[in-house]
Amino acid sequence: MSQPFIELSDVIVRYGANQSGTLALDQTNLRIDEGDFIALVGPSGCGKSTILKLVSGLLQASSGGVFLAGREVRANKVGIGLAFQNPTMMPWLTIRENVMMPLKIVEPFRSEYRRKKKGEFADRADAMLAKVGLAGFGDKRPWELSGGMLQRASLCRALIHEPRLLLLDEPFGALDSFTREELWEILQTLWIETRPTVLLVTHDLREAAYLANRICVMTARPGRILEDREVPFARPRTVEMSYDPEFAALVQAMRRRIAEARVDGGAALTVSNAA
Ligand SMILES: Nc1ncnc2c1ncn2[C@@H]1O[C@H](COP(=O)(O)OP(=O)(O)O)[C@@H](O)[C@H]1O
Ligand SMILES: [Mg+2]
């Protein structure tokens, strides 16, 4: 078997110093190939954000291994892009400057930042903004944009340094459904063009089925991966497709899985199947 790009191997995460702390993940195993698009879904508090924090190196597992491109995450230099539900833009910077932020921080761009920030890098930010329908908004400040526009800009910021890995934690959760669907299309296009590996946490099952190649359903806390399912629909996917019977059936099946997982971590399912 080829080496996965991301691997969680028997990972346990306990928040707090001792045994009385919160057990967030219990014996979680997950393997993701490079260039794949994975959605992580599951009941609130099951450990989805915890998995993203592990992969980004913001958090260390209590036990087990977290590997990125074959190396322990801590020792890794793989470029990562991040976007969260609230697009945390720096209010004193323009949208262009916010989008360029990773270039200011991450090598190899960092050492060229002073020289290129007014030229090549600014052009690159403007080109990204144009791709997501924000041409001409580079000079605006964050407070001048709507929530949907800010989230588009935040996708640009997450991708400007061409990361090999994109971690998205409920990025569209705060948006109205029309804006959310527009952003699905934009994110799908960006993914098809540059093929980073994407790990998307979402509560929205239609979103998961629209965007992902694989959907991992987690149990209630302490989380484990309960089900790992391929999404077979051709790309580019469209909002219309999300109303097709096969699409609806996949979403329904996952909805049922999660309802069962909410009860008691999936144990009820095993029992009722056996009965
Ligand atoms: N820093 C922390 N300290 C203590 N408990 C935490 C911390 N972060 C998360 N938790 C707990 O761990 C569990 C998993 O959290 P999280 O990964 O954020 O869940 P999700 O993203 O699936 O909603 C939750 O019960 C949460 O309350
Ligand atoms: Mg979360």
C-alpha cells in the first residue's frame, strides 16, 4: 500500500492533564491520500476540530501517531492553509494585505516579501480575488465586505501560498444557504485547479456530499471514525445535482448514521443489528 499523505494511527487525545480530563478522541485511525478531498462530519463535540488541530500541529496527541507526508507532524514543513468559520481578518489591513499574510509569514515567500509585496505578490493576491468574484475589492477594509465576501477572501488567503494541505473548519457555517452554495462551487473549482489535499469539517451533509471524495462520519465523544464512505458523483458537481435521488439517498444514509452516533457512539447500531 502506498504511504498516505495524512495518517492518524491509534490517536488518543485527552484535554486536561490527568485521567479526569475530557477524552476527545479515542483510538482514532484515519488515512488520507495526497490530493484527496475529505469531509469530516459528526455530532457537535465529537472531536472534528481536534483532528484538524492535530494535523496542523497546533495540538499534540496524548498517544498514538500523527503523520504528514510520512513524518511526525511536529517535524514537518508541509505548507498548510487554514480557514475557519469566522474569517478573522486583520481590520487595519486591506483585503489584499490580509490575503497576502501567509506570504509574509511562510518561506520561501517570506524572504522576498519586502521586495515583492507591491508587485508580484500584490498581483497574485488580486488574481486570487478575481477568481472568487472579488476583483476590485483588494483596497477595501474587512468591515466594508459582507460575510460571504470575507469568507471568499479567507479562501484566497488560505490558498495564496499554494499549500499542499488545506484545513477548513466549518468555513461556510455562518453563511446563508445561497452564499454557501456559491462558495461550494468556488472551492470545488479551486480544488480542481490546484489539487491540494483538503480536510473539511462541516455540519452540512449536502455540503460534504457536494465537495468531498470521501466522507468520514464520527461517533459522539470520544470520537472515532464510524464510517468512511466514497462519494461517487462526477465532477464538476452542481447544486442541481445535489437534488438528484442518488445524492439525496447518500445524504439521508449519513443523516441516519449520525443520528445513531449521537445516541451512544454507535453502540446502539451494533446491538440493534445483532438483535
Ligand atoms: N482546549 C480544550 N480543553 C478542554 N476540552 C476541550 C478543549 N477543546 C475541545 N475540548 C472538548 O473536546 C471535545 C471535542 O472538541 P472539538 O474537537 O472542538 O469538537 P467538534 O469540533 O467536533 O465540535 C469537546 O467535548 C470539547 O468540549
Ligand atoms: Mg469544531
